[in-house]
Amino acid sequence: MDRLTAEAEDDDLQMASYTVRRILRAILLLVLVSVLTYVLFTVLPDANPPQSVAPGFFGYMKDVFLHFNFGYNHPSHQSVLSLVLTRLPATLSLVAGAGLLSVALAIPVGVIAATRRGTRVDRVAMRTALAIISMPVFWLGLIVLYLLASDVGKLPILPGANSYAGLTADPGQWFKSLILPWLVLAASQAAIYSRLLRGQMLEVMDQDYIRTARAKGLSEQSVIWRHGAGAAVPGVVTALGLDIGALLGGAVLTETVFRIHGVGLLAYHAVLRSDFPIVQGTVLLAAMFIVVVSLIVDIGNAWLDPRVRFA
Amino acid sequence: MSTGPSQILLDAEASGEPPVVAFADTPALSPDRLIWRRLRSDRVAVRSVGVIILLLLIAILAPLVVDIFGVTGPNVRNPSTLNSFGLPSGPSFSHPFGVDDIGRDVLARVIYGARIALEVGIFGTVIAVVVGTAIGLLAGFYGGWIETLLMGAVDVLLAFPVVLLGLGIGDACGGGGCAGGAIGPGLGTVIFIVALTSFPYVARIVRRRVASLREREFVLAARSLGASSGRILYREIAPNLLAPLIVYSVLLVPTNILLEAALSFLHVGILPPTADWGQMISAAGNDILSGNSAWWYLVFPGLALLFTVLAFNLLGDGLLGALGRRGQTDG
């Protein structure tokens, strides 16, 4: 009993120490990300783009970290932070839905390809995945709009560009308008994860405990899905957490194609209007967002898997 | 489309330790020759090499190819191809891929577009691989504070979403260039963005590999014989990096081509009127969204992009297979 308590305390201690180390690292990253943004957008350009934060490096850092000022948009009298926050729900809807959808699509494809390794099914699935990965997301989006959008499509069945409505304003419209963008943004990610999952399944299915599961007479379906996929899928979910940057980048393009008024379209329109403070602020906020998300993913992982805490 | 530098590449990296080139069927050949033999027997990989060579020829000989097809040059406007409403006409005998919104021949622009795609894809990748390898070598070999510093910088870069960072830099440098004229607007800026966003991945891969090679017996043997650090890096470690670096380079090219197209699509890439696939898709998209059925100048540049990127991805996939890293080596 005493030993068990001691071990549990030990565990808690390790978890706490890992969490603290990881948070400190994230804070350092936040500072460095701001420094790099300053260098890339203020020091590097020859024709100095207009700034709306305090001049000089220290003025800039003070603005960002003490006043949470990421820039100011004079025409609309709004801070970049408030503009981004207003647009965030649309982007999060798009990214979260596409992320979940990509994993949901990847699981059957990856598992079936792995269990039929080397067969025609496997080859066709993996080559199709490669073709989807090779497709530019903005092109896929436009093709889909051309074929299926209710206003300009040849087979008008789903809401197309500029049809997005907020979740709280009109849940039905929110869902319908996001079906195509979700599919388009999820496609390449789903293809990547099905390849990843296939590889991990192949590794898992070679393990001793799979042989044990078979030896004790479990049905092959149960071995594959419960013991095999059950062990391989968490790796894909972690990959999704770390791929949030790729998804956000894809969201910029998807929002541009589907005219969804999210953070990506905000940045794109700012580029067209030469409104540089918004561009700069959006890039910095996105990087900070990613730092925070990967912090959460790492701590979550360590909580689930004690081995991570020693890394 | 993978919008962060090559996810396939990361899959490859995730699959772990240095490749064990174990081939039970062919015992008496050196690993290099085994990999080569494997690759040659992979029909898809061989065909994709053929496609890549063809694309390179088309890009280099673009003016000639345009002449062969007998179409007007990429920047020649043909006012007669627009109807009385100013709408472009579709595929015809004199313009096989139709014309775009201002009457330029789409086939000619698709052919010339290959130049930009391959230029950015290849040069951007070469720069990324050189810079990434140098950083990874230093960090992996020396460790300590050098490693902390260099890999810290790499981590910072990796925190940015690639497309957004590219959008920002493209906007900042698009006006008057960057770094005292070293990075010009347009092509220069795009190559800079592509190299900046992909070298961190190369650096990570090289560092990890060097760190594990450093502890291997043959390196320890060289060290105990009194070899200098420079000699160990050059003679013992570098040769072992060659195969993975070739694979990663091949896999980075398509990612970088897609990023270039995305930047041009977002109006922060190649400057008009230079023919560029991303830009063509962008113009076509505006047309499609306003209800015009000018599908041809949306479809053809997109297909060109898809086939180019796919050819490199298939070759990279074949190389991974030949190295025994794909999990289906005997599939």
C-alpha cells in the first residue's frame, strides 16, 4: 500500500515536472516566434511596410506581450486581435470539422489497406491517396464548386461559395455550407493519415500481443479492429494535433475559395488591400495558436502515456 | 494538397531508425546496387522518372514546344477569341486548351507555367537541402549548445503555418524586395519562402540521423584511429546521408511546387504577366464563381500541376520502397 502510494506520488511528480518544463518551453517559443515575426516583417523588407505597433524592437515586444496589441486597423477602428477573434469561430468550425473528418475517413482506408497488404486493394488505395495528396486544395475546391455548388454548379446540390452562416445564427445553414469545404480540406489530410495508419497497423500487427490475441481464439475482426486499430489510431490522432499548422494553412486556401469569412480570408483580403498590420498580426497570432495547441497535445500525450514524460 | 512541408516525408521520418537494407532474396550485392535494382524494377517509379524528364524538356524548350503546337505565345492576346460579351472561348483547333479571360492561349501558358513550377520546386529544394544539411550536421555532430541553438531556431520556424507565413513574407517582400535587394519581388521571394519553410524538415532529419551515426562502431573506430572531426563528417557520416537526402529532396520538390502555386493563387507569388499555374487557377476561379462556365482554364493548369506533383511523389514513394521504408518492400 505504501509502496503504491509512493509510486503514484512519483508519477504525479514526474507529470508535474514535465508539465512545468513544457510550459516554460512554450513561453520561450512564444517569445521567439514574436522575435522572428519582427525580423521577417520589419527588419527584412526593403520597402518598410506600414506598422501599427510601437516602433522599434522593444516597443513591438512590449506591445505584444504587455498590451496584447498585435496591430491596429485604422479604417475600421478595430484592433487586429479583435478582428481575428471575430473571425475565429468560422476558421475553427472549418478546421475542427475537417480534422475529425480526415481521421474518420483514414481509419477504414488505412486499416483495410494494411490487412490486405500487397494486394490490388492496397495498391489502388495507396496510389489514390498519393494522387489526392498531389492535388492543390484550392483547385479541388474550385472543381467541386464548379460541379456541385447550388449557384454556379453543373449539378447544383450543395451550398457553394459565400454561403457560410455562424453556428449560433443558423445551425442548419452552418452545417450545410460547410459540407463541401470540410470535404475539400479533409481530403489531403485523410490521404496522408490513411498512409500513416497503414504503416502503423503493419507494425502493430507484427507485435506479440496480436499473436496472443489470435492464439486465444479471438475472431480476426476483433483482432484487427480492437487490438490492431485500437493501438494504431492514437498515433494518427496525435499526428492530427501536430498537423494543426498544415490544416490552418489549408484553411486559408479553402476559406479563400469558398469565401468563408474566417481568419484566412481576413489575411487574404488584407493582402489585397495592402493592409499589412493585419497580415502581420494574423501570422503571429496563428503561430502563437499553434504553439499553444502543441503544448496541449504534448501534455495530453504525457498524461495518457507516461513514457513521454521522460523525453 | 499537403500544405505543410511534405507529410509523406514526415511519415518516412516517423517510420524510424536508419533503413535496414535487408534483402533476403538477393544476397551478394552492395546496398546501393540493391536499391538501384529495386528502383529499376518498380515500373511506376521508372515511368515517373520518364514523366519528370519530359516535363523538364517541356520547360526548357517551352518556346519550341509552343511553336510545335502552333499556338500563340503565352502573353499574346487574341481579341478575336473573346465573344461580344468579352467571354473567353473554349478548346478549338487553333487553341486546343481554349483561351483565358483576356484572350491568351491556355496551352501556351500551361507550357510556360512548367518553367516556374520546376524552377521554384527544384531551386527552392536545393537551397533547403544545402542549408538544412549544414544545420543538421552541425547540430547532430557537435550537440551541446550548438544543437540547442540551431534546433531551437528550427522549432521556431516550424511553429508557423506554412501558407500563412508565406502569405506574410510574400506580402512584405512583394513590394520592394527583401534583405537589401538580395531577395527580389516575385520569383526571388517565392524561392526564399519555399527554402525557408522546408529547410527545417531537412535539418531535423539530418540531425537525428547524424546523432545516431555518431555513436556507431565505424565512427568510433575512425575516431580511435585519430581521424579529425572534419574527416569523420566528410568520409564517415556524409556518405551515409546521401540516400535519405536524395529521397527527401525528391519528396520536397512536389510540396514546394504546391506551395508556389498556392502563393501565386493568393496573389503573393509570381508576378503577372508571367505564366503561372497557381495564378491561372486563381483567375479561372474568379470567373467560375461569377457564374461563367469557362472550365478549360481552370481544369488544364490544375491537371498540369497535379501530374507534375504526382510524378515526383510517385518517384519519391518508389525510392522509399527501394530503401525498404514503405512497409511493402516485397508487395
